[in-house]
Amino acid sequence: MEMREFRKKIEQMLEKDGWTLFYDHKEATLRIEDTEIKKGVTLALKPLLAKWERKEFDSIDEVVRYVEVGLESMRTKPMLDGNERNIFPIIRATSFPTETKEGQVLLFDEHTAETRIYYVIDLGESYTLIHEQLLEQTSWTKTKIREMATFNLRSLDQPLKEDEVAGNKFYFLRAKDGYDASRVLDQSLLEKMNRQAVGQLGVSIPHQDVLIFADLVNERGYDVLAQIALQFFGEGRVPVTALPFMYEDGELEPTFILAQRKPKS
């Protein structure tokens, strides 16, 4: 299917009173904007077209729903008070903005050379990023936000699907709640996976909706982890990093040449 035809299909799915659509031909992106609040969402159409050609229609519907929920949430005024149980951390690439388009400074912590931690208020089907202005409206501190986010994260389920390649075990965490990648911040989970690993524990955070652990016992395992990380990175709605990590001494270390790393004895 040509891009022009696909674009028309997506535009038909997103037609709604009060929304304006802007197409960038050069970048092949579609901007959907609420005409009243002047805020919106931008979709990259090339990866969506690839999903359409693979007949992954459920993925297309999911993206459309993501736009609808996102624009609705932009009309909601976030509040910290009363939302103590709805504060969570999210993982983003270090290229992610540290300010909103309105100039509000977002609340964040450094994580690794590849990733950064932001904090959100969960709204059900979506969430809103916490910025410093929200803190100024309460007696809350950044430390309190961090502690509540960590506590709430630990209360989430940790479903793991296991696979094995050439003696190396891979574990995929996909709870579909928006905080899959965030679970890498649960130190108890990292320690648990490290204790049960026979070889080196590898970790991948390719996008926000998956977290991958790998028990690496030979060079083939390192190669497979690198391939999986790159593949998932290209498929994610919110990409984080294609670079895998090794878990060593309680820290995540970015690893470039995986095949040359040796498993622990």
C-alpha cells in the first residue's frame, strides 16, 4: 500500500469534531491536535504502514486508541493530592525533553548513560508527567514523589514469559500496564533475576512496554540479546534504547560488543 492511501485510512480513523490533522510530507508524520487547547499527538506513519502490511491491525487500533486517550488526558488538570497510589516512575531515553512545551520543568532523575527516570500520575488509560510546578502547589517534595513511585511500582505484578536459545534463557515481562520497562527500577526484581541466573544477567529496555532479562551462558546468548534489543527497539511505540545492559555489582552497565563478553563462572 502506498503512503498516500494509508495516510487517508488513518485520517479517517481519527476524524473527530474539535480535532485538526496536519500532515508533514517530508517526515511522513501526522499531527492530531485539539483545536481548543492547542495540544496534540504526532504519529510516525512509516512504522504504522509496516504494521499494516504485516496485517497487525490490532496494533493500528491500539495506536488510534492511544491518540484518543492521550488527547482526552491533556484536557484533565493533574493533581498530586489524593493521587498517592497513582504515582509511578517511567523510563525514557536521555534524549527525552526535560521541559514541557510550555516551559514547565519536568521532574526526573538520572538512571544510566542511556536512560532517565521521570514521574507520572496514572489516570487510568493514560498518565501525565509530573513537573515542578505541581510540587509548588503542594507540600510534597521530590523525595516523597520518588518514594511513593518506588513503593507503587513494587506492588505491580511481574509476569514473565520464558524462552530459550542455545542454552541461554530469555525472560520477557509484558504486563501491558504502561510500566513494563519501569520494573527495571525494582532492585528486588533485579536481584532475584541475578540470583537465579546461571551465567551473566543481561537486561534490555528497548521500549516502554517490555522489559527483557537474559541468562547468558555463552557467546551465542550475547548475540541473540543484541538482536532482540534492536528488533524490539524498532517496534516500540515509545522507544527507549537499543543498547543492552549487563547487571554487575548492583548496577546496569551499557554493553556495546556483547559477543566478546564472557559469562560469569
